[in-house]
Amino acid sequence: MFHASNFAYGNIKNYICSQIAFTKEKIANCKYAEDLENDDFLEDRKEELETYKKILNLLTDNRKKLTARER
């Protein structure tokens, strides 16, 4: 049976994964930018990446718990 929670989970997971990929791209571009004026930019992006990874892990853990309860 299809549940709305499955749809929402998929959408949120896809969004977070796309944000992780986008942030990784920003970090890669930043490393090679010669004219980087703000030294904190790279550190901020690394923190952003870690935050997205934590969100994804929490989302996955909560989904596993919900799936276990549905059984």
C-alpha cells in the first residue's frame, strides 16, 4: 500500500541528496578559485555539508523506525 509518508520521505531525501551534491560542487569549485576573498566560505560550506549529512542520517533513521512500527 502506498502511503503519503513514502512520497514525502522520497521527496525530502531527494532534496537533501541534491543539496549534498550541490554543496560538494561548491566546495570543489572553491578549492580551485584563486580569487577567493572570503576564507570562511570553504569552512562554511564544509559545515553546511556536515549539516545536510546529519539531516539525511536522521531522516533515514526515523524512516527505519517508522517502517519497523508499520510491520
